[in-house]
Amino acid sequence: SVYYQDVIDWYHMQEGFVSELPRGLFDYNILDKMSADSHQCLYTKCKYFTSCPFYAARDEANAASIVITNHFMLLTDIAMKAEESYGNIFEPADHIIFDEAHSLADIFAVYAGAEISLRRLTMTLLDHKDKLPFEKLNLLTHMQDELYNRVKEGKIQYKRVRDDIYPFMDLCFELVSIADDSDLKDEFARWNQAFNVIDGEEEDGLRIAEQRGRDLLLRFIPMSVGAEFTTGLHQAALSSVFISATLTTNGSFDYFLRETGLDNVTTAMMPSVFEMKQQARLLVPQVPYDKRDAAMKKLVERVNGSVLIICNSLKRMQELIDYLSEAQEKVVFSQDD
């Protein structure tokens, strides 16, 4: 617990049930040590299973008549149901309504593929350091750092690091054998299954090595996910509705239906209820970096109606919220509100 003293102190100050940690409150490395992904979760074998915030939230959601969630959570559940080898997040529903459905195929491809975190592999083995030789664990950590440094562009093709990945994986499984722990062996069997998909060439798709924080992820993103999506969707709900302002391409639903694998569906295209040419204007300001905030303020002051400002990061959004809230009297709403 010495590693998590700040988290423990914060927890004791809270009232009631804590479902999640506020974003940005604690260092990424601390949260990484505290969290477990689907490969590491021990489910009912974990002594904290009955008090786990994730499973408590899942039970609460499954007891509700209506659940509002995001694409990532819902598509993770559909991907689990498509695999039939893992659990699920939600119980089967009567109906699912997908808003902003045009992005489903792209997001689902990430979950329908495979991913390995080299940091997770290393941290999992370090959790068993009392059973493993120090020099080999030290070598594993060094190899992980070397692999991370190889990906200087942030993201490269997996084949460019493949030959260096093999010794790392071999050492991982050597250490698993030395530890001789049944739970660890089961966990690494799942890691190995994912690695075989990433390293293989049987399925068409994108295979990459990607930096994320201080971690290096090996990822396989399949080229086509229609079959997996419809398989999981049939297990997730009796009926589904897909809604978006941009579901069609040149007035046709063919591209969306092909990407998602959907067939025998009813489609309808509704006319816009807004007179965009009369009611709205699009402005892309061409101003120097150090004058952009003042330009935004001037624009907001001159416009009688509302202004929608699109930012390229949450940090930039918060900067504008703070600046505009102090600079003028109009109400400022943000994406997180």
C-alpha cells in the first residue's frame, strides 16, 4: 500500500461508494499498477471481487430498464459476445439504439482485433518477483525499454520490430514456467493467443507497434469486422436501431451496411430540419497562434446567437472555457458538462 498512499488518503476522504478515480488526479504509473485489464482480472478468484467498482457498476446497469453508455463500452461487450471465450458486460437487451452510428465499424475493429501491452506483461511478472530470478526480471525490464525506444515515430509497422519481440516473448514464457503458478499460466495462455493473432498472417488487417504513455502496444486491427459485429450483435439484443447524420454515402447506405455486415434491414433517410444556409455560418480563423483567444472572444461578442467552437484536445478546450468564462457574460458549455 506504500505505493498508493495518495490514493488511499483520497479514498478515505470520500463519502459513499467510489465508482472511479477522477481523470488526471493521480500519476499514470500509479494507476497502471492499481488497474487490471481483461487478461489480468481474476474474477471470482479475486478477494476484492464482491467490492469491485466495475462489477458493482455492471450489476447496477444490468438491473436497470434503460442503460445509457458510450460506444466503447457497448462495442467491447459485443466483441466479447462475438468471441464466446470471455465474459460480457451487459446482459442481452431487448433493444439497442446506436447514436452517431457512422463510427461503429472503425471503433469495433479495435476491439475485434488483438492487443498486447508489453508493460502489462512485465508488470504481471514483476508481481511474482518473489518466485523469479532478479537478473532475468531485470533483463525483461531492459528489453521492454529497448523495444519502446525502437518505436521513435510513436507508431510503426509490427514487422519492423518482430525479430526483437520474439526474444522478449520467449523470456516472458520462460519466467512463467519458472513461477509455476496456475493462474499466471492461464493468464499468459490468453496473452499468447493474442500474440499469435498479431504475429500471424492468416487474417488481413493492420499490425502495428504503438507507443502509449510509457507503454508499447502490439496491435492487430482486422480489415473486415462485419461477421464478428453481427455475431456479437445478435447475442446482445433482439433488435437494433442505427442513427446518424452521416450514415449514407452519396445517398446510399451500402457502405455502412457492408462495413457492419448488416443485411435484411429497413433503411430510411430523413431530410434535415435545419436551414443551414440561412441559420449558420462556418468560420475557420486564420490568425497567429498568440492572438487566437482574442479572436475567439471578439467573435463571441459580435454574434447574437450561439457559437460552437471545435477544439483538437481537451486541454485546449479547457483553456478556452477558462478564458471565455472570464472575458464575457455568455454561458459557456463544454463537452464534459
